[in-house]
Amino acid sequence: MNISIVTVGKLKEKYLKAGIAEYAKRLGAYAKIAEVEVADEKAPEQLSEADMEIVKKKEGERILAKIPQDAYVIALAIDGKMKTSEQLAKDMESLMTYGRSKVVFIIGGSLGLHDEVLKRADEKLSFSKMTFPHQLMKLILLEQIYRGFRIMKGEPYHK
């Protein structure tokens, strides 16, 4: 399976980089992982609704340019479906079984994802009704993908 994680913005925090690198390394035994960062749109702290839409649209265009046509796309969104780790594992296994070997997870920027990106997504996934920093979500997502592969293979993993 080829898994890409498309994120908005550059990761700066060393402790997050270390955790992400660790899970990416572990995942190498199960899948090919690509981390794709697109530039975040520079904007002032206070934005009007119209300005927010412009920022999300520009970031969305950058995201969409990184998605292969034949990829199965999962957008992380607060209003997405919540799953257990076991459900995520089962869904990933189903994708592999039915020939969907390219999977792209999308993590938006601080303002979220543009509607065009959400329309391109085959599904929306939520980890919580809470809002998390998008940099932290990358680490959490990689851990859950790794956990999913361990579950699929029947290998032990802490609960």
C-alpha cells in the first residue's frame, strides 16, 4: 500500500518531528509512506470570512495538485466519521483487498479545508470533536495507521 499524508504548513517542532519520524520508520515494514507538505498561505491574525475563504482556497489548490487521480482520499475533518482503531484497520484492509493501493490522507491548515478538497475526498475522518494543531494530528494519524497495520497482521500492540 502507498500512503501519502498531505499537510498544510512546515513542521517546525523537534519533538513532533522525532515522533513522526519514528512512526514513519515503523510503518516502512508495512507500507510505503510519503509525507507531502504544501505551503500555508500567509495571512494576518484577524481575517474576515471572505479572507478566510481565499486562504483556504489557495491552500486547497496546493493540496489538490498533490493528489494522484487514482488515489482514495481521506480528509481529516471535525465533522467526519469517527472510527475505532479496529474499524480503521478493517477499512484499510478492505481498500487493499479491492485494489485501492494509493491512499491519501489530508490534514488541512489552521483554518481547515476548502470545500473543493472535501468534495474530492472519498471520505471524511474525525479523531475528535475537539480541534487539534494540524502538526500534532500528523503524529496521531501516523500512530493510528501503524496501529491499524499491527491489528491487520494480528501483531501485538499496546492498548
